[in-house]
Amino acid sequence: MIKAVAIDVDGTITDKRRRLCTSSITAIHKVEGIGIPVIIVTGNIMCSTNMISILLGTSGGFVAENGGVIESCRGKKILGNIEKCQKAYEILKSKLDVKKVDYSDQRFSEIALTRDIPSDIVKKSLKNVDVEVYDSKFAIHLTDPAVNKGSSLKIVADDMGIKTSEILAIGDGENDIDFLKVAGVKVAVANADEELKSIADYVTEKSYGNGVEEAIERFIV
Ligand SMILES: O=C(O)COP(=O)(O)O
Ligand SMILES: [Mg+2]
């Protein structure tokens, strides 16, 4: 039985231009309306994630910065080690002309870069460095390998008193693989990366927010 819905932001409830889809707003309101908490699980910074949660009216807390920061019913926690990411960034900067995305000073646990440099070149340059690199299709994230969206969703679920196997998870990118893997029902929207689709229980026909609405109608309401 589904006791919570964990949902990614960019490319899932937003379209490819990061505009929030009205269909996902309606779907999230429906889920919350029948008493099932929605948990936002994103690579965005904490204050943006907090605002997204408030504007959407979600009640399940959140996972931000790809698992580096969480807010559950027990408060906010920084779980990722930014020093590791800073070291990786210094190494990268000595090799490539990389740029940080806006509001980088507000990231507590990871470093996010613009996608000017292809992510496969970034990943190759950091092959032997203790850092996890995700290309969310909106930014390239240098994160602490000890945390990810899945490990941090488990902490939020534990704090809520539910099992991750009782969660419906919906995502689009490679940084969603870890939280879909721990969820009971794994959904990839139609525009998702092939690797995410390959581990999903269900791939929606529709893209972005319309895919979220489709998944909610199929598995929840
Ligand atoms: O912050 C990003 O790069 C993308 O965010 P997402 O994890 O919600 O897709
Ligand atoms: Mg995404």
C-alpha cells in the first residue's frame, strides 16, 4: 500500500524549460488531499526546495542537493560533506574552464556546475577522485558519494515511520536512480533517461507533469 509519494522536480513536475506543469500541481494536490504525504526529492538548493514544497502544499518534507540536505518531521539535516566536493572542484578547475551555477554560495553539501562542459568530460576528469558526478540535464553536480537521493529518502521515510517500499517514486534523470531503486513503485516519466526507464516498474506515456498526473491516476487516485 502506498503511504507516500516521492517526486523529483526538474524534468518531472517541470517541463524542459523548468516551468512548473499545472498538471503536476493538480496531481500533487489530489494526493495530499487524500492524506498521502508528498516528499520533494531534488538536486535543487535547500531554500528553493523549501519554497517549492510550500507553494505546492506538500507535507512529507524534502530531500535537497541530491541527498546532501534533508528536512523531515525531525528538522533539517546536512548529510553531505562539501569539502570532498570542493577538492574535486579544485582539481576540475585546474583542467577545465568549469563554472558554478547561480546561488552556489547557498549550497551546503555539494557543488553544481553549468553544463557548458559536457558531463562525460567532467566525469572522465574526476574518474579517480572521491566524488559522485550527476548530470541532471539541468546542471552537473559534484556530490559526496556517501549520500544520494535514495539514502536520504530512507532517512526521511524512517522519520515518518514508513518503509521506502511503501513509497511511489517518480523521476526523470540519472540522479533519480538511487531513490527509485529503494521505492516500492518506481515510475519514470516518458522524457526520462534510458537508464532510469530500464529500472522503472512503469514508464508513463506522457512527459513531464502530464506523466506525473498519469502515474498518480494509475497508482493512487
Ligand atoms: O537541480 C538540478 O540540477 C535538477 O534537479 P532535479 O533533481 O529536481 O531534477
Ligand atoms: Mg530531474
